[in-house]
Amino acid sequence: TTIPAKKLENGVEMPYLGLGVYKMTDREEAIQAMTEALKVGYRAIDTAALYGNETEVGEAIRSSNIPREELFVTTKVWNTDQGYDQTLKAFETSLKKLGLDYIDLYLTHWPVKEKFVDTYRAIERLYDEKLIRVTGVSNHHQHHLEKIFVKANVKPMVNQIELHPYLSQKPLLNFCSENNIAVTAWGPLGRGKILEDETISDLAGKYNKTAAQIILRWHYQNDVITIPKSVTTSRIQENMNIFDFELSQEDVRAIDDLNKDFRTGQDPDNFHFDF
Ligand code: NAD
């Protein structure tokens, strides 16, 4: 299977599905999961300085022998490293740990008050210097993005936000779409907490797919990029097998209707800085 890609605002293509590697802190387990994913067809990996596994991401990439230009690597600047100069420094550290010449997508991890605009300006500079191919942010509400628009020459091309059937984020999705900002869902499976939902289970039966596949397909049909996390070989494979069936419009809407504004993580307007 080839994973389809979304064309971003500047023409760069980002795979609709990648491997999230949060909490993959065991070195062997992380390398094994990433290697498995690359073997079965994943081309995108979503890491962060916070996750402590950028070195392992680099190793898995190099030993896969997949040409660099076929891969899409995302990492993020952590909250304690924000601000213009500090972000440039944090980027260098990430680049070194990954052992790469450039990173595909670099994100502000959370909008740290008083700092996130300068952090984004540094990301913009990295883009001008061609050290990254795509600019972006994470956990930014509309009002954060609007503050960035005032100061930026290049709008963020991606916003990575918590998004799943219990937190459908429609207003923010619409705002991003109007501004040509692609949306990536983190916690796309609600961190595993939505897999037992009755509507989802019923649809799984109807389409002869798993609950995880129904949810990931729903994201895709809503034009949302996903980065599900798993270290289990069978699940890594299962999660990418969503491009051979289609949910009816009615069923997409039935999943849209499950929204209850339920966050598994923190609200970007009120988050603890250093968790
Ligand atoms: P997720 O929704 O991807 O859920 C992951 C959990 O679901 C796993 O622990 C696994 O137990 C289970 N799971 C995965 N596939 C399954 C399957 N097929 N069947 C049954 N269970 C399955 O949650 P996540 O890991 O929090 O999010 C994914 C990625 O998003 C992270 O790895 C990370 O890269 C990113 N992320 C970003 C932020 C941010 O602030 N930007 C925050 C959290 C996560």
C-alpha cells in the first residue's frame, strides 16, 4: 500500500498517515517499531525534542535505506526552549540528534505565552534558510494563529492539534482550511479511549474493519492527517490499512456527531508548562 499525501500550501507533499512516537522511550522497542513501520510503508514519523527519541528516529531512518527525499520527518521545539534565539539553538540540537541535514516539518509544541510568536518567527527563518521544508505549529487555537499572522511573512502550513471523534474541533478545522493550514490530529484514536464506542463498533462490523481503522478513515475523509502511535507490529500494519474502503457520507456524519468536546490532554489556553 502507498499512503496518499496531502499537498500543502507550498506544494510539498505530506503523507496523510505517519507513525507517532510519543512515549517510545525504550530504545530497542522504539527502533523496532519505527523499523517495522518503514518496512510496511510508513514514510512519515512524528517525534519531538520532548519525546527523547530523536536519536532512535535517525537510526531507524538510516538503517531502512529509504532515500531521504521519500521520508517526512516532523519534530518540535519544547516549551522550555522557546523564543527566537533559543528555538534556533533547539533546532540545531534536534538536527544533530536526528543526524539529518534538514527536517521536513518543525513545530512549536505548545503556544507558550509571550513567546510563541517569536518561536514561530525563528521557524520562519529556518524555512528561509531551507533547513526545513514546511513551517508549522501545534496546539494553537485560532487566536494564537491570528497573532502569528500579524508578524509572519509565511503563514504556518500545518497545525497539529488534539482531534478525534470526541473532540471534533470543527470551528478550528474550518478556520485552518480557510487559511490553507493543513491539520494533523494528535491522539487520533483518543489515545485508545474511543475504541469501545458503540457507534464506532457498529461501523466496524458494517465495514468489516477494526474500530481503529474506522476512526482513522473518518479523519482521512475529513482531510485530516493522522499520526497514530503503536509499538505493536500488527497494529502498526492495521492502522495504515485504511485506503481500501470508504465510509458513506452518512456514516462520516454519524462519527462527527459523537463530539463532546472531550480533551485527553491539556487546553492550549491553560496548560502546565513542563509536564
Ligand atoms: P493515539 O490516539 O495515537 O493512541 C495511541 C494508543 O492507542 C496506543 O498507546 C495504543 O495502545 C492504542 N492503539 C494504537 N493503535 C491501535 C489499534 N490499531 N488497536 C487498538 N489500540 C491501538 O494517541 P497518542 O500516542 O497520544 O497520539 C499519537 C501521536 O501524536 C503521538 O505519538 C505523538 O507523536 C503525537 N502527539 C502530539 C502531541 C502534541 O502536543 N503535539 C500530544 C500528544 C501526542
